[in-house]
Amino acid sequence: MFMKEIELLAPAGSYEALVAAIQNGADAIYLGGMVFGARAYATNFDLETLEKAVDYAHVRGVKVYVTINTLVKDREIVELVDYVTKLYNMGIDAVIVQDLGVMKLINELFSGLEIHCSTQMALHNSQGIMMLKKAGAKRVVLARELSIKDIREITRNTGIEIEVFVHGALCYCYSGLCLMSSLIGGRSGNRGRCAQPCRRTYEILPLKDDKTSKIQKAYYMSTRDLKTIENIGKIIESGVTSLKIEGRMKKPQYVASIVRSYRKSIDNYMLNKTQLNQEATVKEITQIFNRKFTKGYLLNSSPEEMLNVEKPNNRGIFLGRVENYDGKGKKFKIKILEDIRQGDGIEIWSNKSENPGGIINKMYKENKLIHEAKKGDIIEIQLFGTINKGDEVYKTLDLQLMRDLEKTYSHDIENRKVKIYGEVNVERGMPLKLHVWDMEGNTVHKETETIVEEAEKVPLTAKKLTENLRKLGNTPFQLEDMKVELQSNVALPISIINQVRREAIEELVKLRINKSKRMIKPIEQSKIFENQRTLHTKKRHTTLPKLSAKVDGIQQLKNILEFPIDRIYYGNILDLQEAVKICKEKGVEVYYRSPSILKDKDQEKLRTILHHCSLDGILAGELGIIDYGKNIVDLPVIADTTLNVMNSKTISFLQEKGIDGITISTELDLKNIKTLEISDGIETEAIIYGKLPVMITETCPLASINKCHHQCNSCSQNPFQYLWGLKDEKKAVFPFTKDNWGRTIIVNNHPLYIIDKMDDLKELYITSFRLDFTDEEPPGIRRIMADCWNNMKYYYDENTNNHKPYENKIDRFTRGHYYRGVE
């Protein structure tokens, strides 16, 4: 039976890490350049080093994918095209993209360059993936929140290459939908600069009832690391193409360890159809780095098994407990559960102070200085800090393991061998003719300048000839077969045979490097831009923009409808029919606000509900529902902020898919909004008020505490209540709630408020303003509605009797990114 090939895809944050990955068995490498990558703080590759890396990989039969997995602004498009042109010419195998506009641009300008859609697109259902396949995507990297069952459904429905993460760090939020780092400090995860707020401590507070009680600080959003090595067969059988290891910020030794471990597991399953369960392998990858391990959403880990609330970084391997501490000698006694050596790293977990740790310089057994100790030994280790009896001790660094791993890829070692084949013809009076080829169509013909002569003493034998042609030594090649045609009683110096072999191999290396090279000239700007009018050059607004409101509760809806409103975006499916009825009675448009995550299994339920509602349109929070809105129910569709409209090319992409309007990204500032090119028929909406969602997650922060009853489905039957909040170290409280689908939505601590800045917005061709309501009480809703309408009349109604605009009346708010933007 034919077995589909499975790609092992490894990370490389540096050239050394790339070599480590290749020499330990990676089939492909993903890496980032100095720009447009989601790991801006990794070492990354300048263009010279990147081309060197591509050449090194291609000689050894390994593919290279370059990440362009950030959102791009219009003013960066020319730089982006120039950058991709250089990548294209150096022969990279694919780009990994997040931005829909970037995908459109690359597909139009760079023929034959594979496009892989990043996990930053939060791809999670068949409809959205099919849209991208039709738009030119070769592969999609699925959201890490999908199960094997979900993946199997997608592979069956789409027929596209599927890539999934199998090991490494997990994001707490769906990737590409997290704005927490962006809104807290301006460091956007969508621009490669995430400050990892999920790895910090928070308190959990009740927001509705007893506001004085609180739950102690912990890392409530810090996820464990994914590890699936014992279950790799289940993942392979789901129909995926590529198994991906996370870790572009990790050391080369880490890459070497994880790659060789998964290489062994994959090969074992492909050969024997059995799961690998080797204790030594699992122990090694645990020692190299772990935040505790989880099997992840992939293999249906429970919510509490997803989190590590104790510690956000490497924990190593448990070494034992402190038996006593000699404060004078600064030594603690321990019975060790693992071998340990001088130079290894340890950390002590103390409940009473900061965790002391460091490199072992001195350790003692029976008062004698020793350099190593064995499992079961009782020893003393010198370490400074506050250490108490009973404290847990962890081995965080195994120096010998690091040295052993380094040997697998250093000193020009060649573990990765490409199979080659050859023919040699040796005939008297003729030059030796050598023909060498690989399985990728690269062929080399070489002849010696020296002529083959009659043997005077010892004739050349087939064995001797083959023996010397096989001496490939420290090259990336392995000679599988050599066909020999040798005339009897002839001679040729061995040095000549060796020389022709070296020349053939050198030429084969060049052929393998140059085969993927391309050559296109720099692309003219006229081919990049569509020359439509921008939001700044369009006619200045003199008519009143529409006003819309996003809301998820009936009581809030009724308060909103006390004021003039053009459109309601309603998202709560439990009372959607009632909301539609109320809006229709008031003559107000009502759109269904789709969630940003809607898996295949949720589609049928939603469609049944929507079938019974007389909707005027859909606010699309994810790609899949666009097809439903346009091609099944034939309704207007507006793209929500979660589709990340940050540039004109993204608007153009969505317009081609039938979108009737867009909501501008909340990460764009006014200066960059002005440059957006947009067709006259497309609605342009801007959010001017609301607590913006900062995270959407499958794992509720309550999962790790006894306040949670672990009945997520019943929580979803009482959605959008905002009963709890996360309080950070600066005392900011981020409310969170469940949606209809059991997912947790965390919103910003303060609302965005630019209602009093409409004069700045008037400079732009915004067709609609939007108010987003979450946890506001009725008086707050009415105040916002009144402020908004009064200011709209002042700035847009030339006949208004108002002499001055209404000033902001709320105490705490943020201007979002309208004035500061993101890097």
C-alpha cells in the first residue's frame, strides 16, 4: 500500500540552528529574514546568510520556507515586493504569509512561488481554507486549537496540503487574533513584536458579586508546551502533509534534540506502524526544555492540562527535595533522582522567595569535592539564596547533553546524505568518462584530460576503480550504485580518478544549488498599486455617516434603540430571533455578528438558526462565513476587524470574494488609514467606542482554580456576562466571558473612545461609525449613544444649532492606536 510522504518541518532562528536541524533529519526548514517575520526578536537571517542557508539546504535535498507572517501597511508594500523579489531569485521554496493582501500580491507577481498560509491566519474550518486554496494557497498551517477529528474533516473536505504543529510552545489565544500585547504597550503580535503578556502573573476577580474577594496571583494564561511524540501515528493518519516543530527563538541544541527525536518517531511509524515510546528519548526532550507538557487540543487535553499556572519558563527535570540547608557554608543537602555533573544548571522552587538557581560550581559527597554524582547519591551543592527544607530542586541544564547534541551538527559533519548514482567508462586510448546523477534530474558528465593507457605493471581493477569513486568522505552524498565498464589491462593514475570524482561532485553541488534559482528584474510600482482613490483623497464627508452598534444582549439592545441607529450587529444566537424582531419593529437593519472562530462542527447548528432569522446581512468575523453569506443566503457581508484589514491589497482581496464593506483594523493609526485605497461601492467602517477583544481562547482562565465547575458547554448557555476579570501587575482589570460556542473572550480593561475626535475622522471617507458594547450598564450605554449623536450632528450637520462639541465624559478610556499606531 502506498504511504504518503510526511514532511518534518523544523525551525531555524540562526544559521547554526538550520545546520542542526538538517543534520538531524529535517525535511524542510522555516526561517525569517530581518523584516516581515513574526519573530522580530530572534537572531534571524540577513540576505547574505539567508542565501547561504538556502544553498546549504538545497544541496542536501531540504526545502526552505521563509516567513512573511506579519500584517503589512501600505507604506511598506514597495519594500515588501523588493524583499520577496530577492527571496524569489535566491530560490526559496515557499513563503509563509499571514496578510491576505500579501498573499494576493505574491500570487500576482511571483509565478511559481508556493504560498503557505500561516497559523497567524487562525485557519480552523473547511470553508475558509477552500477560499484560500482557490486564491492560490498551496498549503495551510492550521490553528493549534484543532483536534485530530477536526483536522481529518478538513483534509477530507479541502484536498490542500495541511501543516500542523506537533511540538513546542503554544499561544494562549488563537494566533493572529491576540491584541493584548498591542493594546497594552504597542508591541503587536501581528507585527512580530509580542511582549508575551500571557506569560505574566494575574489575579482573578469576580466583577458582579463580591468584588472584594480575589484569587491569588498565578500564571493563569501560561500554556504548557506541546508534545505529541508518543502519538505521532494518530496525527499522520489524519491526512496531514507536514509536522511542524515550534522554536525559532530556541538554541541550536534544542533544535537538534527535538528534530532527531521526532525523526526517529516518524520513521518508526512509517516503517512499522507502531508508536515510539522510548523512555530515553522522552527524557531527553524533557530535559532540553519544557514548561510541563501537554498533548494539546490536537489530542483532546482537558483545559487544566493545557495550562502551567506555576511557572512560565523552563522547569527541567525534577532532581529531588532539599533535605537541609547549611546557611553558613551556603550548601544544601539532597538525595538526587538523576545523574548530575559540575557545570549543570539547577533551580530551586521556593514558596517564600524568588527561586534561586544557577550553574553548579561545587558539590560534595561525604565532605569531599566531586565533579559528578549518580542517581541515588546523597550530596551537598553550593548555592546562594534563600533555600528551605522541602523545596523542590530541578535540573534545568545538562551540560553533557548539550555537548553531545552539538557534536551532531558541528565541525562540518555530514549526517544528511543524498543518494547519487553513476556510470564510468574506461577504455584504452580514451579519456575516463564519468557520468553522475541524482534522483532530481541533475546530471554531470566529466572526462579526464589524461588518456587511459596500456598497463605496464598492475592493471586497474573494477574493485579499485569503484573503491576510489566511492570515496565521497565528508560530502553530502552517498553513492548508491556505480556501473563500471572497464577494458582489461589498462592503467590510469589514482590521483586522476580522485580528481575527476572531486570535479564531478563539485559540479553536482552547483547544479543542485542553481536548479531553484530564478531571475526576475525589480518590479515597477505601476504593477503593484491599483491607483484607486485613498480614504484621504476621496471627497470630504459632508453627509452624516451611518451609525452601527455591536451588542450581544437584549436589554443592552433596547437601550441602544432608544436613540437613532442605522444598523445593529447582534451575536448571541440564543436570542437572535428576538433581537431581529425588535430591530425590525424599529425599522433598524440587523446583521448577524459571526464569531471569529467557527469550526466545521458548529456550521450546521449555526446555519439552522440563521435560516429562521430575517437578517439584513452578516458581519464576518472569519473567512468561512463569507462564502455562506454571499453564495448561500445572498446577503451583504461586512468584514470584521478580526480579518485584519491593514492595507489596500487586503481590501482588494476581500472585495474579490464579494465583501460589501470592511471594518478598519484597530491596529492602524490615522496616518496609515489615510493611505488605504478602496472602491466607491465598498462600505468603510471604523470603531469609535468599545472594549476591544484582546484574546479569544479555548481555555478559560478559571480552568485551573476551584471556582470553575469544568462544564464549559453550560457556560456557553449563559454567554456574554463578563462575570470575571484578570488583574495584572499594574492593577488593570481585563473582563472575560464565554461566547455561544464555549470559547473565552477577554476584552481590554478600558474602552476605546474617540467620539470627541470626530473632526480628525471627518478628514477620512468613513461611511460608518461603530460602537461596540460589552459589559456596559444601561446608563453607560445611553450616555455613549447621546455623546455620539450629539458630536456627529455637530461635525457633520451644517445646520446644527450646537455651538460646541460634547466633550468626553467617561473617566477611563484609551485612544487605541488611532494616534500612536504599532511599530
